[in-house]
Amino acid sequence: MSSSEVDVEQNALKFPSISSIACNKDRLNVLYSPFRPKHQNPEHYNEKIRFWSKAIDEYCKEENTISFSGRDLQAAFTIDNKNPVCISDVLLYLQK
């Protein structure tokens, strides 16, 4: 693992929501995967939205910002070269 990869992972671990799932590869894979249609499993969909909403809130507090892009969040939340591909869906949901 290169120095920059370690830095990226350490950056992600400063957010409690992300840190809490970092060692659980199954949970990480579920939360970092694309959203399925809400009607297929509304409870899971809502749980995933809550998780990412909290993680984004933590990001804003840690970075002392209210301005960010989807790419900023993907970069900040990258673990083991895996980034959350669902961030754009979360941002669309939060814009409603």
C-alpha cells in the first residue's frame, strides 16, 4: 500500500460513521454499493440514507465546511480503494 493510499484510508477513518464499518467488509460493501429501488426494501433504503446523511454531517463538521461535491465526499470516504458509488443518490435525496 502506498503512502497516499494510507493517507486516504486514515482520512476516512476520522469520521465515526465510516470508522465503525471499516473492519466489516460485508457492511462496507452494502453501504458503498449503489442504491436499489426504495420499493424493494424501504427499511434498508432508509437506513442507508440515514447512514450517509450522518457521515456527510460528520464530514462537514470535521472539515468545517458546508460546501462540498460528490467527488469530495467519495475521496474523503474511500477505504481500501473502495469509494461509495451511492453518494450521488444520497445528494439527490438530500436536495429534495
